[in-house]
Amino acid sequence: MEHLSRFAREFLKALKNLLPIVTVVVVFQLLGMRETSSRGAGIAITSRTPRRS
């Protein structure tokens, strides 16, 4: 049982260390999604490559 409690402590320490990194990634993803959603139609239209006949 001691191994499990030691693992839990180490796991929580690791989560505390990763929290700032995860926060930054989530914030940038949310900002990117918000920017993309406001320009969504324009990106969809302009990003298409012309078809060859």
C-alpha cells in the first residue's frame, strides 16, 4: 500500500509541474480556434486548390 501512496504523491507532483505547460497550450488552442471560427468561411474558400480539367 505504501507504493500506491508514494506513486500518488509523485503523480501529483508531476501534475503540478505540468500544469503551467498545459495551461499555455490550452489558451493558445482556444485563441486559435476563436480566430479560425471568425474567419472560417474565408479560409475554406481561399484554401482550395484549383481543379485541373
